[in-house]
Amino acid sequence: MLGVVALIRWRLLRNNPYPTGLDGGNWLAFGHAIFGEHLRSPTLHYPPVIPVAAVISERLLGTYHGVEALAFFAAAAPATGAYVLMYSWGFRWRAALLATLLGVSASTGEAMAWGGYPQLIGLGVLPLFVVALDRFLGSRSLSAAIAPAALLLLALATNEFIGPLTALIGLVYLIARLALLTKVRRQPIRNVLLGFGLTFVIALPLAPLYLGLVAGIVLNERQKAGALPAIQSAAIGFSAATQDLPTFWLVGIVLAFLAPVALIAKLHRFALLSVAMLLPTVALLVTTGEIRLAYVIPMGIVFGLAAWWELAQKLPSWSQRSINAALVTCLVIDVVVGTQVFTVQRDYYTVLTPGVVQGLNEIENRTTATELIAVSPAAHGWPLGWWVEGAAHRRTIYAGDPVWLNYRDEQARNALANSIFGADKTPKDSALQAHSVGAAYLFVDKNWDGYPGWIGGGQNLEPGSLVYENSSIMIIDTRLGAT
């Protein structure tokens, strides 16, 4: 079942000639910096797993096919991780069914479409970490702490939200699980404390990275909070993550929060994990309004449903058959609806078209790595400059909504580019201002929301300054007529 859903997603993804979303370009740019390309400020850094994977995929398959392959594997990661956990905890075929519900959900499709590969891979690691942690807690060997420590390090090295959230979920699960295990069956407290120490030592190399990320993330979250109340952002996030079957997921979250009922029957693990995931995630979501946290909720719901399904095994066989049939029916409906929803998500987040890619090739061929490019926003105020940096390997100042930017260097360049492409500017004004700050070219996306008003003054461009144009892109040489 998981394979069928993955094949459908891959087919739909390949219906577009290029990867969707903007973030793929960003991961390439971060990865190129790790491998020695110095286009960006050294103050820009990110957990390395996905940037490195993006560059490796690029070298094996080419820029765009490599990112597509990374998107495919990232989208499959949460369901695969959930399947491994449920199978290892005794669910067998039921593990495949519940994991497929997660795999076809809007939460994985949405993140895949906009390029949230670190988040998706991090969500795939989270269940594996819990499996390793549970084995450590149920053993009496200190060496069993190595696996959860290494997996937590992997989560932290993958995504700046999911990594710390994995640690928090693990801590809640650890406390609850130790409280319910008998002293004979559980890990001695001394070993638990030593396991904490081992985890700290293993994760310590990432401390400078996270210290560098904190200031930008805090500033970015404050900007988001000022734009929209946290509870409203949380509602938007939950709606986006559950738009495939909203009623099913809404009922599911209620059942998941009631999953501790299974503790009565001494069925601990799924119930504890569901609550350990949902309590901190929902609390952080409604207090911060960070929409990306909402994509964790369906996984918590799936584990909550697993707790109820495990409890249902004590019911008469006819009741079990009814429950099985109901969940299979929900899955069939979700495959159909979720596929349609993913098609909409894919189309909405499509930024790279044949014309845009031709423009990226042209700007790379026309310029040198030392020249600066001023890049207009894409549709919806998205920062197209990430793809110019990642695919065309050129230094940029890029316009767009600053809400997507965490770093002061990015925000400073973004403010400058937003001024260049301001609503009061004509193309000639933009070219003159861009030249005054050292930008050799304007790279303009015709799908930019402000393009029609901006191009209205196109007649005052200097002759010959429009050096390239197709149905999607304009490239303007700012140096012509600037003296």
C-alpha cells in the first residue's frame, strides 16, 4: 500500500518537468556552501543533512531531477518511519494501513510541494528514535543508549524544528514510560542519566549551529506573531495539514488525546507516544503560531488510532472486522481525495517552469560568479532568488515576503531588493537603483504579483538593456544607460 501511494505521488510529481516549491533552491545553495562555494554570507547556516543530500542528488542525477528524487524520498519518510515503529511494536499489516494514511495525507503532500524536505526527513527519523529509545528503556544495557543518541543527532542535524521537538517528545515519552515499567524490566536510573550524558556529548558538535540559528528564528517568529494571531495561524496550519479528510483527522485528534484509556488494559506504548507527540506539539503550535508544527499532528493521530486499534483486539471478532473495514474504507477514500489534494498543492507551489529554467540557464551563462543579480519575487511574494543561488550559482539580492527569512544578512538583502522592485518603481528606476548598489542584472519573474504594474513603465528602458526575455522571465542589464 505504501508503495502504491509512493508511486502515485512520484507520477504526479514527474508530471511537472521541474521540482515544485522554492526551498529546493535554498537547500542546494546551503549545500554548495558546505562544499566550498562562497556565494552566501558565512553567517547563513543550516542543519547539514538535507543540503548535503541535495548536492549529492544533484551530482548523481542533475540539478532538477536530483531535487525531485530528494522530494520523493522525503515525502515517503514520515510514513516509512511510522511503519517501522508500528511493525516493530507488533502491528504487521495494520502498520501498513495506518502508515499509508499518513503517507497520502495533506501534511506530507503540502510539505513536499513547497520543499520542506528537512521537516519530512526529520519526521521519518522521529519514530525510529522512539523505537530505539523504547528498547533502551526496556533493556538493562548502557550500550543500548547509543542508537537513540545517534538518531537524535540525525534529527537535530536535519531540521531546526523537528530535531528539538524530537528531543522534547522523547523526554516526555521517557518519563511516562519509566513510570509505568516495573523496576525489574526497566533501565536503571543510573544508566538513564548516563544515557543523557552520552546523548549530550554526541549532540554537542551541533551546539554552535543552533546558537547561530536561535536569534534569527526568534526574530522571524516575532514577525509572524505580529502579522497574525498565533491561534489563527495554528488553525490555518491544522487546516492545511488535514485538508485531505478534515473530519477524519478532527475525530482522530480527539481519539488520540483520549488514547490513555488504553492504559487501563496495560497497553502503554502507542497511547504514551501519541500523547507525548500531541501535547507539546499542539501547545507550541497554539502559543507560537508556527504553522510547520501542524504537520507533526497527523503522525500523533496515527499513533493514537493505533492505541485504540490495539485495544480493540480485546473486542469480539465481529467488532474487530467492523473496525478494520471502517479504517480500510477511510484509507481508500483518502487515497482518492489525497491524490486530488496533492495535485492542487503541486500546482499551487509550482515556481519553476520551462521559461524560468531557461532564464536561470541564461543568467548563469551571461554572468560570472562575482556579479550580483537583483531578483524579483515569484508569485505570492516567494523569494525566487533561492533558485538563482542554488541552480544558477549566482550572488543575489532577492525581493519577496521577509516572513520566510531567518537571517539578518538575508533580511538586509531582501529589504534592498524590495526597494528596487517597489510598487512606485518603473523598470528604469529599478535598473538604476540596482546598478547603484552593485547589481549587474535584474532577473524578473513575470508571474510576480506586482509585475503588471511594474512593467507599465517598460517603455522608458534604455535601448538594448533588455538582454533576454521569454514567456516567464525578463533579464535587464543595469549597466546600460547608468552612466
